[in-house]
Amino acid sequence: MKTPVKGGKIFFEKISYIWNKFKFTTKITIRNIFRYKMKLIINIIGIAGCSSLIFLAFAIKDSFSNIPNYQFEYLRPYKSEINLSNNYNKNNIEKVLKGNKHIYAQKIYSKILIDNKERYTDIYIFDDNIDNFIKVLDKNNNNVKLEDKGIYINQRALELLNKNFKDNILAKDYYNNKYILNVHNSFKNFSGNYIYMTKNYYESLGYKYKENIVLVYDEIKNYSDFFKLSDILYIYETNTQKLVYNKISNSLNYIVLFITIFSASLSFIVTYSLLDININERKKEISTIKVLGFRKKEIFKYIYSETIILTIIASILGIFLGIVLHKSILYSMRNTNVVFVENISIKTYILTTILTYIFSFISIVISFRKINKINMVESLKIED
């Protein structure tokens, strides 16, 4: 029989003060982790990759599913927008509104040029206080009051235009009328492009203010009364757009499920394959500790401690990688009219961690059955 080759020391062994305080099984676990460096790298990459995909799936769902509530319940909580005819009678409108909270405004359907593409941008001109109907929040979430100094444009549009405050932007309406507007401030918005301004600023540009819409805060119930009037062209309900977002959000559940199943399969293949190789290479070692009287619980801890530690490390790395991927995807979507919410729920972190541990645990349980079937006599005959 050949004399065994003397093994090299790992880094922790050189720090005797720390190393000597570890238990025997802990020392074995640490040595095994650093003993097979390639398996260590493959294991961490495999589990971290699966963990990051799971995290990414849940994070994207969080980012998208939060849009309807932020946009249509918080930033623009009014429920309806009534479009008026050119010669509407205000008294008729007030009669059918019957005390519903509302404000009049002028709306211009316009386009702005972004990256050589025309983007639809709705311009709203107000003569009343809009606090109850539209929240204008700056990038620091501070509530902003509309002033007569210029326009207020959503942050995404301002970024894509590559403009700053006090810069001029060009907007054109559907009749090809041009509006040169000075940017005073920007506001948060998650769906579509909007420009807000006061009546005084609009008229200072040489245009005449004319109300053509009514924003209604509460839900309209007496539709029949409205449609009897020739003063009303049509009624747009913000809830219809909210329902569209909610349907898309629900459909994302299938994508999350698919990614989770894919990640589970990948995690199982990587972890189980490495465990299987590990057990085959250590049959003699496992048989030896069985002969020495190690119980099943002790054998489990002896063999799988390194896998459990690597799973914990890989799941943490996977979450960090998932955050990077999530930010990258949101950045790639910056040219769209939808701004994804960057907030990620605590539930996403918890579910990612739990699912990663479950997938690894399933691999461990299945491979442990193989350890119980090891023939100790035959394994001890194996030469190194």
C-alpha cells in the first residue's frame, strides 16, 4: 500500500488560536469546503444562479404590480375624466355631477420628440387647486404646488429629453400647433407622459385658456344622465387602465412559476450531481465513520455541513446578484412610457431564501438514501 501524500494546510489552520477552538467535525467541514475548490465554485455558482433567478422573478412582479396602486390610487386618485364638447353648457354639467367633487381643466393632446420618436404626452392646464385630484411629488417625494413660473413634466420624460430645469422643450398638438415650454420642475409618474401647468403661465405664452375636461374624484354611477347631454363627448375611467395593469400583473404569476420550476430543476441537478460525486469519492471515509459508530444524525452532519454552509453563502450572493439583474432590467426599460417601481417587498427576500433552502434540502435528502445503501465491507477494501 502506498504511503498517503501529506495534505497541505488551509488558511484557517495557520491561525492556530482560532483553529484549535473548532470542534473535530467543524474542522472536517471547513477542510472539505476548501479541499475541493472547483466543486466549491461550481456549487456556489449553481445555487447563486438559481437564487438570483427566483429573486428576479419575484422582484419584477413586485415592481410591476405596484404600478396600479401608486399611479391610480396615490398620484392620480380621481376616478373619471369627462371630455366636453366645444359649446358645452356648464350649468348642465353641474346638474348631472350633483355635488360630486370635481374640477375643470384644459387638456391638450400633444407629442414630444424623444430619441427621434414622437411620444404622446397629455398637457393639463389648471385654474384650480389640484391637491385632491393629482399629487405632484418631486424626486424627494415632497409635495409640489403648481406655480406660474413654467411647466411641470414627469421625471422619465425629462431624463429621456436630456433636459434640465429652466430648459425649453417643444411640444406639438394634433393640429401641428407648436408650444415652446420652459421646464420649472419635474414630478414622479409611473405610466404615460404628462405636462402640468397653470392657467396664468399658459396665457403668458399668448394662448387662450379654455376648459374642455372635468376631473371627477368619485365614481360616476348615473351614467345615463351624462350620456343624455350633448355637452359630453365621452367619459374616460381611470379604473379601466388600472384593470389592464392588474391583468398583466396576474399573468406574471405564470412567469414566476415557470422561473421557479426551472430554477428548482437547475438547483437539483447541480446540487445532487455534486453530492453524488462527493459520496462516490468518499465511500471509504463514510464506511470508516460508520464502523467507528457514528449515528445517522452525526453522519448527516459530517457529510452535508459543507453543502448547507455553501447553500447559505450562495443564497446571499444570489440575492445580491438578483438585485443587480433587477436594476439592469429596469434600466433597459427606461425608453418605455412605464416606470417600474423599484421597491422590492420583504416577502421576495424571504421566499427566495426559503425556496433556495428547500431545493437544496430535497437534493440532500435524496442523496442521503445512497449513503445508507453503502456496503461498508466493500468500500473499506477500496485502495486510495
